[in-house]
Amino acid sequence: MSAYGKYQNAYKRASVNTMDQNKLIVMLYDGAIKNITFGVEQMRLGNVEKTHTHLVKSKNIVAELMASLNMDKGGEVAKNLRSLYSYMFGQLIESNMSKNPEPALLVRKLLMELREAWVAIGKKSAGVQPAAATPQPNMGPQPGMAPRAAAALGGSPRPQPSNPAQAGERRINLRG
């Protein structure tokens, strides 16, 4: 890896590890959308290897989004997101195996809609009282999500602390 690549990975790790969870989720959506776009473009050009690489990256990001859901506290929202992510995961596999862009394009459209919703949640949360004042259901990322997200986005994960308190555990509070 070049020196530039090492610096770029270090920058990704640092930004992911200090970012609030809402922004991290939006960043994961951006990465999946970008990789689907590249994968479909490569599919149309007939480049099987690059198609596979980009669709697998997208699939891995969707898997990370699914793994980060807090099913205990997220209630119906987390269950619905898990089902949707599972569907997306399968559609990305189908698109990659059949070299048909339609399933991947459908996933990209769904991810774009979810991204818009998370951006709106982030804007709304920025103008609301601190979460400690009004406890809300929590479906957000689990401890250790930042290192896994860095890996999903192409960075190298740092070792995860075994104690969630050491991981700087932060979760997303949904306000509706």
C-alpha cells in the first residue's frame, strides 16, 4: 500500500472513531450507494471482477448495518430495518450472481430513501434537548460499531476493547 493509502486509511479510522452514530450511519449508506453505483457501472461495461468487488463491498456494508441494530431496545423499527436489510442483502447477492443490475438498483433506491430519513433525524436531533432528559427507544449501533464500520468503508479496524464502557459506547436515540 502506498504512503497516501496508509494516510487515507488512518484518516478514515480517525473520522469514524470520533463521529456521532447518526453521521456514521449516513456514511455507511453513502458507501453502500457509491459501491452499488460503481458495481452497476462495471456490470454494464462487462467487467465481472470489478462488479463483484463493488457489490460485495455494498453487501458487507448492509451486513454491518444489520449487525449494528439494537434489537432489544429498537422495537418495531429495528425489526423492520432488519427485515429490509436482509432483503437488500439477498438482492445484492442476486444481482452479483445473475449480473442483472435491477436488484442492485432497487437496493440503491431503498438505501437513498433511508439515508434521507437518517439525515432528517440528525437535523431534528441537533435542535432537541439532550437525550438524557428524554429517554427514547434505542435501535442504534452496538458497542464496537465504529471499528467494524471503518472496515466496511475500506479502513483498517483498530482492536476493540472488551468492555463496552471502554469502547465509548454511544447509541442513537430516535425521536418522533
